[in-house]
Amino acid sequence: MTTGAEQGEIAEVGSPVLVPGDPVDHRAPLRWATVTIATATAFLSLTNAPTAVAWVDGLTPGELTVRLRPVATAWQDATAPVNGAHRWVAARWRAAHDLRFGDEQPGEEGANDAP
Amino acid sequence: MQFPTFGFALFFLAVYIVTWALRGSNEWRKIALLMASWFFYGSWDGRFVALLFASAFVNWGLAQAIVRNDARTGRWLVVVGVVLNLAVLAGFKYTGFFLEQLAALLERWGMGRDVPLLEVFLPVGVSFFTFQAISYLVDVHRRRVPAAGLLDLSLLMSFFPHLVAGPIVRASDLLPQFRRVPRLTRGAVSAALLLILWGLLKKAVIASELAANLVDPAFHDPAHRSSFDLLIGAYGYAVQIYCDFSAYSDMAIGLAALLGYSFPRNFDQPYRARSLQDFWRRWHISLSSWLRDYLYIPLGGSRKGRARTYVNLFATMFLGGLWHGASWNFMLWGSLHGLWLGVERAAKRRWPAHWPAVPAFVGILVTFHIVVLGWIFFRAPGLDEALAYLAALGAGDWRNTLVTPLSLALVAFGLAIHAMPARGVQAIAVRVRQWPAPALGLALGALILVVDALRPAGVAPFIYYQF
């Protein structure tokens, strides 16, 4: 029988989250993880408010969405000055998206019109 | 509720806060995780939660009976358990297909009858949790794992990171972790955050972009595409399915690690495999090792003679194909892999000792193209469509009507990442764990922002949700 069957697959193939030990590993790891996640969340809530509005718009309409939408929209308006980075990256990506070698037609519409 | 969505991010933040707030009591922590997992699963369809609970309850009862009875009775109880689990899988997954085939057969024999064609709702992840339950019963019977309590077994089968698309985490990996409150390490957290970010990029950007603008149009109407379009489309699907499925595994492993649990590796740069056997040690490792341990080896493996080994290999891969779904295409896909594994084994056995070994790059190229050939059957909606794709691919029209610089670059990138050093995430995590938390949080936020800006509107479901 194989190692995986006898002792579990982690013993056989390892896990990507098991990294070689270091003293820093045990220095308040929960607080460190929580501050990291909280900082990333705060950063994204400032710079990516339109995603929250899109999420509210995608919810099944109801009492909750009626209450949430003005809050999300107001937050989007308040953070508009710092939303530029997202728009800038998206615009560059769209430009890359529109590049062509010739007159090829990618995408679903292209599938119907193709020769 | 899908991983790369705003709704899931809110859900996960809530789970993270609650479960770590409850670290004083392992039992309450596990109850909270179980409730969260059922909420997550119920977001698809509330009825599925009842199925999941019923499955956990029955398997818990069988395991308790196995340990309380002698070996002979225990063996019969395992058989009953395997049959029950497979019946659930068959009922949801294969009934419609077999009735369809029966109706077609009766029609052909001039005995056309109104066979009731069922429109069966397939509960997401049913293939994953039934396989998990089967291996649990076998492992309890063979005394590899002790029988678990109802809470632990329910959580093992329902734990939301792996619930709908794997990895198939064995009881021997997860149950010991459930017995104590887990502890984080900075290294594991760093690797987890990197895996989640890497998974987001692969799914939301690479897989989604390739699906919408290269692969779907190529497979939609292959007869009206050039051979060049279809060749790059097939390579594109190889990259898409890798980026899609490995992204799910990466995110699942990362999310579980943030809650304190380790999952096994599920992908290991599969397109750098030098043989198909090597490929299956790198692709969906939790399924291939499951099939090896609970099907191939019990069938006799390579211990019962040459002919039987080939039959066992073929049967294992054929059933592996069938596991993906009831269709002729999946059966052909599995058969192709089973046949080629046999060819490889025969070639290895007959290879003259004085001949030089096959160069590594030849092995990689041949294996990759066998895999891509299989993917055409895997992706095409039906057998006729797959054959039409292959016919058009061989037509010899090398104009480009579909491939853009961006899609070509993404295909190249998706293949190039297989040439990167192995264990890259762990190597970066070793450095990242030294960073101050605010700096890491800002970097993480900025990179997620970039990924969000690159992704198309809306994210298609993961390919493996359908299995």
C-alpha cells in the first residue's frame, strides 16, 4: 500500500502551505495575519468601491438591497478620487484586448460571423 | 457563491473572525465551521444540505458499526457503504444518461417506448464528497483511521474550501487536524495569501479571458474555423482548464490554511510531465491517488501479471473518465488515457537496454499532445462535435481568424509557468513572512486590485463545479 493510503496524502505529496520552519513563524502569527487581511480589506474598500456597488446590484432585489444601495453608492462617490488606479489598469487591459494581428474576430460574436 | 466574488470575500471574512474568536473551544469552532459550510453549500440549493448531512450521518453510522463488529461483518458493511455511496452518485449523475441510451437503443430495435427521461439536478460536489466517504469507510475498516464522531465526519465531508471541487482530502489528513484547535504560522499564512492571489489571477484573468475569446468560439463552431484557430484553441483549452481547476485548488488550500488547516498539494506543474504516468502524478493528484489507492491497487494493480496490469490500468482510467460525468466523451477521454498508459508501460518494458533514453523534451512534447488530444474530447459538447473539431484541425487551413495577441500571450504564459522553478509559492512565502503586516496587506490589496481590473465582468463558474 502507498504512503498516501497509510499516512495521508500530505505525507506523500506535501502541502503548498507547509514551508520550512523559522523563528519568525511563531511571532504572534494570528495578529500578524489579521492585520495583513484587515489592511488589504481597508485598501480595497477605499480603491475598489464600484465592486461593492456591482455586488449590491447583483443581489435579489429586496428590503436589504434597498437599504444597502444608497450606502454603497455614497461610499463609491466618497472614494471616487482614489478609484483612478482601477480605471487606469482596466483601460490599459482593454487596449491590450483590442490589439489584433489582422482582422480576426475573437469572442462569441466572432464565432457566428467567422468564415 | 463562488470563490472569486465579493460575496464570498464577505462570507470568508465573517468565518475568519468567528472561527478565530472561538479558538478557546475546539468543539464550538468546528460547529461554527460546519454551519458556515452548510450555509455556503445551501447558497446553491438548500435541499443539497440535507443530502450532505444524510450522507455524513449514514457514513458515520456505518463506520461506527464497522469498528464494533468483527472483520468479516466489517467487510460486508464496507461493501454496503460503498454501494450506498455509489448509488447516490449514480442516482444523481448517471440515471438520465442511461435512460437516454436505453431509449435510443429501444428505438433502434424498433421497440420504441416512452422511457421516462429524468431531468436530475446534480448537487455540486457530489462526486467529491461521495469519494471522500468511500475512502473513509475503507480506511476505518483497514484501521488506518479511527472512526470519527458525527461532528468531525460531517465537517470532513462538508468543509467549504474543498466541498464543491476538491481536493479530495482524506480522513487521515484532516481528522487528526480537527482534534485540536489549529495554530497559524506566518509561513503558512504567507503561502496561503500567495496561493489565493495566484489562484485569483489564474481563474479570473487567464482562464476567463481564454474561455470567452478563444476556446468557446473555437469549440462553438469548429467547422467554420481554420486549423490554426483550432490548434491554438486546443492549446488554449489546455491552459484554461489548468488555470481554472488549479486556481480552485490553490484558493481552497489557501482558504483552509487561513483557518488553520493543511490540505495536500493537488497540482504540480502537470504540463512538464515526461510521460502520462508522470502527468497523473501532477494533475488532480487527490483524484489520481484516490483511484490508485481505492481502485487500481484493490483490482490487483501490477501484481497479477502483465495482461491483468493493462486491464487494471485501462479500467481505472475508464472509470476515472466516467467519474467526471455520464457522457461518451468522458469515457473516450478516460479510455485514451488508459490506452496510452498501457502503451507507455509496454514501450518501457520492451525498450532495448542499449538504446539511449528518450530525451526529456520529446517526452514532454508527446505527453502534452496526448493530453491536449484528450482535452478535445473532454471539452467538446458531444462526440460528433469532438470529431468535427479533429477533422477541421486536420484540414490544413493555416489562416488566423480568431487568435489575438492577448490570447496568444496568455496561452504562452500559461505554458511558460510550467517551466518556472517548482515550489515557487513556498520560496516566496519564506521571504514574505518577514514583512511587516501592514506592508504585506497593502501589497496584497494592490495586487488584488490589479487582478480585479483585469478580469472580465462576471466570473464563469469553475469547470469542475459540474463534476
